[in-house]
Amino acid sequence: MTDTKVIRVAQRGVVTLPKSLREAYGLEAGDLLTLLDLGGVFVLSPRQSEIDALADRITKSLEEKGETLESMLQVLREERENYGD
């Protein structure tokens, strides 16, 4: 079951996490959190996001294979044309 907490946005956008959550996850002043905006649903995580690092690894892998954004878009256009037949 989800434990819902209500927090208030203070001046300059400051929010305070409830003490029970800070203690449960060992959060201290200065700790970094990752905030994901999923179309207006905010997910706050005490773990660092790996999305950027994953995107960088995928980009590097594709570049090493000679792929570019334009080459991938061209393949996508060709595939779309095949579905139109």
C-alpha cells in the first residue's frame, strides 16, 4: 500500500521532506535527489538517475557503428513507406 504524504511548496520552490522519510532513507542536508517529471507526475528518488549515462552509452555505441540520427531517421522513413503499400 502506498504511504501518501502531503508537502507544501515554500518560497523559492523549497519543499521539506517529512522527517520520517528522511530518517527511513538516511537522507541528510546536502544529499542529492533525482526528480523525474512524468507528464506532471513527479517521482523523487534518493538514487541518482542513470538515464543520461544510459543515453550516452547508446549514443556512443551507435556512433561506433557509423549510425547517425539522420541514418536512423532514413530507415524509419523507409519502414513507414513499406507499411503504406
